[in-house]
Amino acid sequence: MLRKLFSIWLWFTGGIFFAFSCFIFIFSLTFLSKNTTFQIVRFLFAILIKIMGIKLVVKGLENIDFNKTYLIMGNHQSLFDAFVIPAAIPICFTCVGAAHYFKMPVWGYLFRKWGCIPIQRDNLNSAISSLEHARKVLMSGMSIVILPEGSRTLTGKMASFKKGPFHLAKGAKSDILPFFISGVFDYNQKSSMILRPGKVIMNIGKSISYNEFKNLSIEELRQHIFDIINNLSYATDHNKYL
């Protein structure tokens, strides 16, 4: 009972701060550059997750080259990945997300306003069109986050990866920046309103250049990146930060 009441309190305080953040986000997009807006949003999201009981630790920032454009890939543990990832990764990016998120009140509007790319995975022609749009965005110099599992984990373990992100990587000839998130699944699981405050660790791996994978098939690349991200999970010593 106490956990439920505490969770309600966290949702309430977080919701108020999120509403404030939305106002700042829209104002910044209207009057400031995209890069400046992104840094403001990062700062706000860092405060938001802290208010809601997430203590974020980021490893591997030295693996980011701020002069490069990346296709950023990692595991998908929770709804709160959407706040943790921008707070953790300091390079301006947009994202490819499931189309149903764009229908949500406020959140969908912010997604569209930022230039996020909706994808309907059950509609092949629409998915191909979305990936082509994403390819053009990458080649224009804007990094993109895509979570190749396609949906949140139900067990805490990574599910198999979809093929689309790897068609995108090869089509855009983009370097891939891998990451692994630990602790967000424990914080909030799919279809649950219960929040369990604690440590969340983002482990950013070394980037994989296009030249390293250009000769791999889609299947080989998919397995290669899965193995790299999975290995980042073993390199994340969660107990070290408790």
C-alpha cells in the first residue's frame, strides 16, 4: 500500500514538472535553435527523472565524437527510456518511434514538433517510407535513436532485433553508437503504474563505423549489433553504483 501511495506521489510531482517542461520545450522550439532546445530539454529531463526517483549514472561518454552523426541503438526497458536516453546522451538527436505514440495527447504533439519519425511496423509500405525518411534525416547530419527490439521488454532481457534499423544503417552508411540501459525495467515495468526508485545506468559503447559492417548481410549485422549491446550489459556492474 505504501509503495502504491509513493508511486502516486511520484507520478503527480513528475506530471507537474513534465507539464512545465512541455511549455519550455514548445517555447524553445519556437524561438531558439534545435541544438539549444535539445540541451534545455536534456537539462529538464535530468531534473524530471531525479524528481521521480531515478539516480542516473552514465558510462562511456568518451566514446562519443561530437563531430559525427550516429544511428544510436540500444535496448528498450521502459516507458522512462524516453526521458533517460536524452538525459544521458549529450548529442542532439531525433528518433524513430512506434506510430501509436504519436497519437497520444501532448506526447504525440511533442514528438511531431521535434521531428520524430513514426513507424507502423505492421504496415510494410509505411515502414519502408518511414525508414527512407529516417535515412534522409541521418544523411542531413542529424543523429537518430532507434530501439531495434521494437517494443519494451516484458522480462528485463533483450528480445530479438527487428531488421529495419539495420537496413537503415546500411542505407544511410551511418556509424552506429550502441548503448545498454540497466535499471529502468526494475524502476517501471510495462503495464504497471508502480515505480521503484533506484539507480539507472547507461553504458555507451564504442561506435561501429560503416566501414566495419558494410560487407555484412542484414542478418549478420543484426546479430553483430545484438552481441555488442548484450556485451555492454555484462560490462555494466550495477552493484558498483549501489
